[in-house]
Amino acid sequence: MLKNLMTIFSLIIIIIIAILFYLKFEVKEQKLDYILDQSTRALEKNLKNEKMNALEIALVLSKNEALVNALENDDEDLGYKILADIMESLKQNVHRTIRTQMITSDLDIFARSWDDVYAGISLAEYRTDLHYFKTHTTPRSSIEVGRRLGIKATVPIYKGEILLGFVEVLDFFDNITDYFRAQGMDLYVLLDEEYFNTATLMRENLTIDNYIVANINYNTSHIKVLENIDFKHLQANRIVSSENRYIFYEDMHDGAGKTIGSFVFVMPDRYLDYFRGTEDDISFFINVTRRDLYAVQKRQQLNHKYEKENAAELLYLKDIIQKEDSDDFLEIAYKKLDKYSKDELIKIMLENRSVKKIDGKIK
């Protein structure tokens, strides 16, 4: 009898352990699916933002009368000078390095913001995407293969019914790569090798399996791992695990919807614990720390606590607010006080008991 009880008890223990392992596996699988979903959403959002930002600049440049006149008059030197000056101004004032170029209606390089060496070189062989404008007059921004793979925002320039050429803003995934790196994930933008002859400026780039690595600022520490995985298996399953890393896969499409490569994310498996479940917010993505979370929560509490305070009460509270909350409190207070006129502020300060003397001027 005892032997039978022990056998039954052992079987129950084994079943319980098996169930626990199964549940743990299921939770892990769900979490990985969630991470892939959030990663692709973040990628889509960043790509959309980059495309829109590039298109905005291209549209503004297309309305620059001096640039349009230079293109119409075939003055390549002037076109280069204007583009280079505008991009340098943006770099100095908003700390953004942006590459722009102008292309003639015959698909020759007219001017580029970063050098004046290749003016007159034909792009007809490489930029088949520009055939889109044979039947369309509207601008577009999309991932396209040229001599390099990148996001290209292209705006056609017309004078009346005559197509003078195009102005383009180019992006090569640097910002998106940096974004994911800051979240604890490394992004690899992979172009299918069938475009090797088209992407002439990428022929010296690293190749992995049947892909050319397009983003220059990739993390080299995962290359060996990527070189040893089965990409067909990765493409079919979208998630694989190798050498203490999780690799995620997403197709990459050009402006015509054709699959031209892939986006591959690599995440060390130790980061998996940063995800508590599907209720996690994308804004906290991966590498959120307790200190980061506390700061966000504290800021939300301050906004809620002081949103109904009037200006006089805020001026009084500034002297009793805790030191660690002072920066956030002052920012909230400045936003509220900025809504008042000069005379209203003077009246409030004079009526505030904590103010003994007013020095200087209110501008």
C-alpha cells in the first residue's frame, strides 16, 4: 500500500512539475511574441517619423526660389552652394546632419549637399523608383534602393507643366539604429543580395547570409551569431534563440510594396526579464530602471497635484517644495505663469507675502 501511495505521489509531483514547465514555456513564448510585436510597432513608428521629417524638409526645399532657378538654369555650382549652406545652418542650429540632393529630369545628379564631385553622373540605372513620377506628380517618401539603401523623400519640381527635376532628402537608418540601441536592442538593416549590382556604394559593406548590411552604425558584437543562424528558419518563424540572444525578424518593403530585405533585431536574453507582461507600455520598452520609472511616476503625480493651483499659490509653494522635486515643480509653474500678462504677474508678486522685494525688471 505504501509503495503504491509513493508511486502515485511521485506521478503527481512529476505531472505538476511538467505543467509548471509547460506554463513557464507558454509565458515565455507569449512574452517573446509580445516583444516582437512591440519592436515592429516601434520600428513602424520610427520609420513613419523619419519619412515624414524627410518629406517636410524636401517640400520646403522644393519651394526655395533660388534652388529652383539654379536647377532651371543648370547652374550646378550655385545649386551645391545653396544646398550646402542650408544643411550647414540646420546642423549648427538644430544639431541635425541631413543629406539632400537635386536630380535633373533626365535623372542626372544636379547637386548634393555633402559634396560637389558627382554632379552630372546619371542615376537612371540605379533609381528605377523614380519611374513612379512618369505617372504621378505627388511627392512620396519611402525606403528605396539606389546606390545605397535608404529612406528617400522625393519631391518633383515643376515650372508650369514642365518637370525640371527632383529634390530629395536622404536618410540611412542611423537615427533608428541609435533609437533601438538605447532601448537595449540592436538593429540590422539587411538588403537582399539581388540588389548587389544596383547598390554600388554598398559593395564593400558586410554581408550576412544572402544579405548586405545597410546601416553603418550596427553593433559588431552580434555578427558571429547572425552568421551562424539559419535565415530561412528565422524568416519562417520570425523568432529564434542562439547563444544567449533572441533574434527577431521583420520584412522590409520598398515604396511599391516589394520585399527587398529585412529588419533583424538582436536582444540579449537577460533583457527578457525587463518585460513583466503585455500590460507594459511601449514607452518603457526594454531597459527601464526603477529610478527611471520613479521619475516618470513622480512627474505624473506633480502634474496632477499642482494642475489646479493658481499662480499665487504656486509662488508660495516654491519655498516649501522638496528639493528633489524642485526642477519638475518649477517647469510646471513656469508653464502656468507664462499664461499671465506682465501686469497680472506684477500684481501677484506684490500681493504674495513671501515676496519682500522685487529686483530687476519683468520683461
